Amino acid sequence: MTDQPQASVTARRMMLGARLRRLREEHGISRAEAGYTIRASESKMSRLELGRVSFKERDVADLLMFYGVTDPRQRDSVLALLREANRPAWWREYEDVLPDWFQDYIGLEQAAERIRTYETHFVPGLLQTDDYSRAVIASGLPTPTPVEVDRAVALRATRKQLLTRTGAPHIWAVLDEAALRRPVGSEQVRHDQLEHLLKLADLSHLTLQVLPLSRSVHASGSGAFTMLRFSEPDLPDVVYVESLLSALYIDKPDHVSRYTEVMDRLCVESLSPVATSVFLADLLTEDRSGR
């Protein structure tokens, strides 16, 4: 169900938008002029070129003609990319429990070559046990129904399959110590989650660090965020910042650079991966002695 072509739907849409933008700029055509050709506003053209909305094949064909692309092989290449970008993604099956603004993130996550994340309140979704996910999801407001919780847990479990697939991305996670000490579900749920993190820390493509509470000053005063990098040269790095009812997708190079500086600083201030494993083992010992 999670084959690579479907997993890359969002990335392919971004690649298509970038290719069309490059063709437009090579011919000195403005967004407004291009938009007029397909009866679209300049703002919609901007969203199309950023891969934020889907394309109609007729519109892409008209744009290629307007941009002077007449070589059949080049046109076929672009239109083939369009058809891949318009394929239904596996996560559409979970639309009933999936906010619109999160769908693009799943597509980017599935296509990423490297994922760097900083989390302040919870263990990152990709690193959660199913029971931990269930406790986090069930605590949401408005309170979800048992069926909604089951569906959301199943969605998260499917997302986690990328950890063990061929060509898995490198994941670099920095967790605030508070996220590990905060009660989530029962004590057994928390204990099992710590054991799970300790096992994940052994994966060659996963780097795990803890930012101790003893570090009184750290680089990120703005909260949790995730950075995604892709192997495709047409795709820029993207920073994902989630709020209660929406999310930001940041890809301006100067803004991404600032987040990169923050993430680098967080990694320097956090425990090393080896020390993090020792820290997790000590937390588990504390749990056992406290029972």
C-alpha cells in the first residue's frame, strides 16, 4: 500500500511545479501572463508552481504550448510527471481523521531523504509506540470517538513503515527531556515507549538526542518544528511548523537557513547519541525503582 510512487505524490507535484516555473522564467513570462493562459489568477499560479495544489492535464498542456515546449519527448516527460503527481495517495484513505493541512506533510515525509525534528511536548509520531500514539490521540480536543482513535492510530502506524523500508530516510530527532518525563497514558505505556526509543537508537539511519532540562538556555524559543530534505534537485528543503488548527510550510532559503542554524545549535547543546542512550536507560531504571 505504501509503494514509492504513491509515497512521492506530494514531492512529484512540487517537482512538476518547479519544472513549469523554470520553463516560464526561461522564456521571460510573468506569472500573470501564464495564469491568463489557463484562466487562473497570479496567486493560483504561485500555488501551482509551489506544488500546493493539483494540476489539470489540460492546463499543463496549454502552459507547455505557451512556453514553446514542442519537443514530444519533453512534453511527454512533463505530462508523465503530472499523472504521477495526480495519483491518489495511500493516506487519502484516512481523510476522515486527517486534517487538510497535514496531508501535504505526510507526502513530504514519505518522500524525504532526511528528516530533522525537534519536539518539546511528545515523542515524535514516527518514533511512537502504538499505545503511546493511542494515548496522545485520545487526549485531543474535541475528544475523538473510539473509532476515530483507532483510525488515527492506524494512520500513524502506516506512516512509521518508512522506518524499515528499503531506502529509509535518515531521521535526526532532538527531544526535550520534558517530553520523556511527561505522563502519557499509563506508566506501562511510558515505560514501553522509553524501551522503544532505546531500541530505535540502535538503527544506523536514526540519530536520537535529548535536550536536558538542566540546559537553561537553548536555541529554539519558538517550539517544535521539522525539517525535510529531498534527493530530487528540484525540491527545496522544507520546514514544517504545526499549530493548533493549521501548519506552516516554509521553503524560502533564508528562512530555512535560520531554522538550520537553530537545529544545529540544538544538536550541539543536547546529549550526544551515546549519552542519550545512557540517559534513556537511566530513566527506565528510575521507573523500575519507583514501582
